[in-house]
Amino acid sequence: MGDTIFTKIINGEIPSHKVYEDERVFAFLDIGPLSEGHTLVVPREPVATIDMLSDESAAAIGRVLPRICRAVCEATGASDFNILQNNGAAAHQEVPHVHFHIIPRFPDRPEDGGLGVVWKPGAFDHGAGAALAGRIAALIGG
Ligand code: AMP
């Protein structure tokens, strides 16, 4: 597979509005913002989905994500924000290079960003839940 558009941005082949970079992480404004300050935080490591990401890149992103969120909120005056991380086409991923969306929310603005979240919880079966939690825990190991 060739370079994704995010690798080209990281390499400076495509311009971006950069807000942060270090040896493992690159962050820039989303060109199709759902709200003012919508920012993408991307590992330099070019893998498509987060389950493929190395521990080192994951740790590097986890270390700086709160700091970038604080700066985005302070710069825009946002009171709240969502972090969205899509994996695969069915999960609305368009660019096959891991990225975290930071989407500021402005409850006092009529649109409050373009992020519509529909949250419809289902019923929970404790028997099935216990079996599933056990299978997941065994696969995680530790
Ligand atoms: P996703 O649907 O999670 O894959 O999101 C991909 C995001 O990348 C979208 O929000 C796009 O607006 C954003 N995007 C695509 N191309 C660029 C670009 N050249 N600069 C900044 N953001 C981009």
C-alpha cells in the first residue's frame, strides 16, 4: 500500500495546520472540521487501525493527548470535547492511518459542532456478559 494522506502530511509533502509534533506523534487541524478547533492526533507509525499500533506509539499518543486537548479547549473556548477514533469502514474510517479526532463542543452555539451522536443502549444479559468478559480477559492476558 502507498503512503496515506496522513503520512504525506507528516512528511511535509502536503501542507497542514500543525499544532504539535514529536518523534512519534503529529497533530494538525482537520480540514473538514465538525466544530471550531477539530484536531487530528496521528502516530507517525503508518498502521491502519489502533489494534495494529505498537505499544510505543500508543504510549506516546496517550502521553500527549490530554495536553493537546487542554490547548484546543483553551484556544477555542470550548467547554467540552469528544475524542473519536474510528477503525474500519463500518466504523466510519475514511483514512486508513490511525488517528484520534479531538472535537470541541460548544453547547451555547446553535449547531454545537457537526457531530451527531445517537446512543441507544441495548439490554444487558449478565450470563452472556460474564462469559464474554472472561473470553476477552483471557485473550488480553497480561
Ligand atoms: P475518518 O473518517 O476517521 O477516517 O476521518 C478522516 C478525517 O481526515 C476527516 O475528518 C477529514 O476531514 C480529515 N482529512 C482528510 N484529508 C485531510 C487533510 N489533507 N488535512 C486535514 N484533514 C484531513
